[in-house]
Amino acid sequence: MMAATFKCPPTTGLHGWGIDASTPRSSRNFVRFYSMRFACNTRYDKLHHVHASISHASFVDPTSLSVSHESSIESTLILIRHGESLWNEKNLFTGCCDVPLTKRGVEEAIEAGKRITYIPVDMIFTSALIRAQMTAMLAMTQHHQKKVPIIIHNESEEATTWTQVYSDKTTKQSIPVITAWELNERMYGELQGLNKQETAERYGHEKVHEWRRSFDIPPPKGESLEMCSKRAVAYFKDFIEPQLKSGKHVMVAAHGNSLRSIIMYLERLTSQEVTSLELSTGIPLLYIYKEGKFMNRGSPVGPTEAGVYAYTQSLSVYRQQLDEMSPCE
């Protein structure tokens, strides 16, 4: 394990994590302040030692990583498409309309949480839409760590000040949740709110299928998958990938098309391959980041599925240590 020395920044900052709110879109500042804040709040308990062993000095600025250090990093990426929404249930085009989950969607989110209960999570990224945020929050109620997800608000100076966390102990028992419109579902333009079956009957099944499944043809006044991919992948590269490279374990709760775009990048899919990719609501997908590569491990079946933890030694150790300790108070 590599050692690193850090100087702690001031404890004041966004939510007590020291995130630079003045430049919310600065990837390097965000990573630097977040990483250093958590380095200063290191937990000297069993769970800290587990994280230290599997993260390999994870509290470092990834902009300073050497090639040899980066090759030793191992982290987990969980992707979850939100549970069923009220407009999914009604068979309506939803796009960027902000629609909550159905009762079934809530149950799907909770079930997703049960599947990832022993997989480490240090940070959560969601879209700006409530159905993705509900899914992330509900999933984390099932996690063995028992940490509380807290949404970061940096849209104004008042929001930053009013939502400040002043307790180091509370910060250690929390998981920051970053929301980003770039992870939103693709905008369906003039189709939003329309019934899918009725729209197909009006415009023709072939035309609607072309709007929904082609890579570069957008619906009227909407986004194509290609357009959605540009914003979602750019955000992933700038803000999420650096966290994984530094050893953080990340969960992303988003939407069918924004996640398809990210998977296209992770697995180097062609435009033809990604158009046939289907993602089920509320089913988590697990990736391992190791030696500079993303490895698809499919969907965890549940907390008793030993195969998920046999993929890497670090996950196995994490599971064993969590079993041996009592939940965080």
C-alpha cells in the first residue's frame, strides 16, 4: 500500500466536506477539496482499515497520480436505472419531465439496495430528476454501512451556507450525493407527456421506433442518443472517473439513455451496439475499475451471492470485515 501525506484544508466548506462551491463545475477543485476533507476526517475504526486496504491511499488528488500508483487502484462503480415512474406506468414519454416513482418503483429501488448492501459506496451521483434521486436514497436505506446520503446544494451562496454540516462525526457517517443535469434522461422534445402507443399510431410505428432507438436521429425538438451521450459521457469523464481513479467507490443513479451512453463509453460499444442495449428499472450493474480498465461484473443477485465478492480480493475483504463489525451508529 502506498503512503501519502496531506495537509488538512479549513473545516468550513460545503456541507462540512470542504467542497469548493465557488467553482461547482471545476473538476479538479471538486476532487481536491472533497478528497482532502475526507483525508482529514479519517476514521480510526475497523471500517476505515477496510477502506484503506481496498482503496490503496484513496484520499489523493487523481491529478497527481503516477502511472504505477493508478495501476494499483481498485474501485467499484454501481450503475442503477431508476425504478418505475408514474409515467412509465402510464406508458408516457417522460424525458426530462420530473416525475416521481410508483409504489412498484419504490420497491424496485429498495430491492436494488439489497443487491448492493455489501458493495462499498463512498459517493453518489444522480441526475437532477426526482425519480433518480428517490432511487438512490431508497437503495441506500438497505446498505450495511448505515451511512446517511446527503444531497449537496451549491446552487447559491445561501444554499451553501444554510446546508452546512458542522460536525466532523456526522460528516464521517454521511455519503455526499452530487446531482447533475448532465445525467438527466434525454430530452424527448414534443413527445414528452404523449402516450407511446397513441404516438406510434399517429406518426407510424417505424418513425417512432426510429426516434426511440436510432443513435443520431432526434425526436421533434428533442435530443438524440448521440446528443445525450455527449453531455453524459463528458460529465462522467470530468467528475466521476477521477473519483474512481483515486480509489473512491461510486454509485450512479440515472436513466436509461444517460446510462446507456456511459456504458457505451465504458465498454467501447459501437453506435449500432448501444441502440440494442436495454436496461431494466431498478437493476444495479457492477463495474470494477482496476489497472486503468473497467470490467463489467453484471448485476449482483443479492447479499448472499458469494460470486460477486470472489471477483476481487478487496471486495471479499470488505464483505468479511463488515460482517465482523456492528453497523455504524
